[in-house]
Amino acid sequence: MFKRIITYIRTMFRGKAESLMKPEIEIEMAIDEAKKQDKALRGQAASVIAHRTKLESRIESSADDVAEAKELTKQAILRAERSKGEGDSEAMEKWTNSASSLAMRLQAAENNLNSLKEQYEIAVQQSDGAKTAVEQNAMRVQELAAKRLELLGKLEQAKMQETLNKAVETMSVVVEHDSPSLASVEEKISDRLANAKAKHELHGSTPEGAEAELREAVSLSRADDKLAELRAELGLGSSGELPSGD
């Protein structure tokens, strides 16, 4: 019973805290959490890819060991056969034993190489999964950033509407006094909006504004060029379709 009461109290306070939290703060918290997750995923992915890279180096070294052991074993076999043909039993025994020892070394090297290859296949799958997780979370961060702009815009609209509602309520209460009319309030808001647009337009006509517009145009043009270059490397047409086999 006591645990149920504690759980109820925690839930109640958590609900109150969430209801008191400002929307813009909640949006920022969601984005911060996504960024933390992105950082953690990138760190994990880096470790997984580093492990795959180490395995690649070990496989290369192990393959060299196999090749060396195989060549030495062949040479020992040839020398044993040559000694046998020459009737040198002592040398034949020496090289036969050497060939047997080298064959054991070769077998061990091949087993190690096969084991490393199996580990590498797993590491490749893990690194691919890690990169996919990073890409997906990066997209999540971008989606949240875009959603933030949308929600903040709606929030500003809501605040403006609330302000306007309060102004209307105030005017209806003190209508007998010399208070501004609804048309006056709307006119002020329109004036502020017009002034803001005018300032924006003037900024666009200044050298700084023109430079910013030019930089944006150049950036977009470079992005289009880069996309066209990548499509060409992939053998894709301008519409993103694979070229025909003719």
C-alpha cells in the first residue's frame, strides 16, 4: 500500500512538472538527448570499425604466415625426396621431420586464418549495423531540428493569438473607457509586421544582404554540382534512374 502511495505521488509530481515545463524547453531537451545519443553511437561505431580494421591487418599478416609455412613445407619435402634419391638416409630423415613440423605449423596458421576470417565477417556486419545506427540517429537529429523550427513557429503564433485574445477581452471589459479598439490593436500588429518585413527587405538590398544571398546561391549550386557528380559516379541519370542496357 505504501509503495502504491509513493508511486502515485511521484506520478502526480511528474505530471505537474511536465505540465509546467515550457514547450520550447521540452523541444531543446529532446534535441539535446538526440545529440547525446548521436555522440555515444558515433563512439561505439568508431570502436567497432577500429576492431574490423585491426582484423583486416591480422588477416593479412596471417595469410603471409600461411604462405611462408606452405613454401617452407614444400622445400622440406623436395629436399627429403632429393636426399632419398641420393641415398642419404640421414638427410632424408632430417628433412622429413622438418617437413612434418612445418606441416603442423602450416595447419595451425591456416586454422588461425580461418578463425580470423570468421571474426572479420561478424565485424563487418557489426560495423555496417553501427554505421546504419549512426545514420539513422543523425537523421533523427535533423528531423528534430526541423520540427523545432515548426513548433517554435506555432508557439509564436499561439503566443500572438493569446496576446490578441487578452487584448480583445480587455477591450470588451473597459469598452466604456477611452481604450484602443480591436482595429487599433490589429493595426499595430500589422505595423510591426510591415516594419519587420521592410527591415528584412532593406537588409536584402544592402551589400551584406546581397553577399549572404550570393553565398546561399553559390552553396546551392555547389550542392547541385556535387549531386550530379555522385550520380555520374553511380551510373545514374539526372532523374536518379539507372541507364538502360542498350
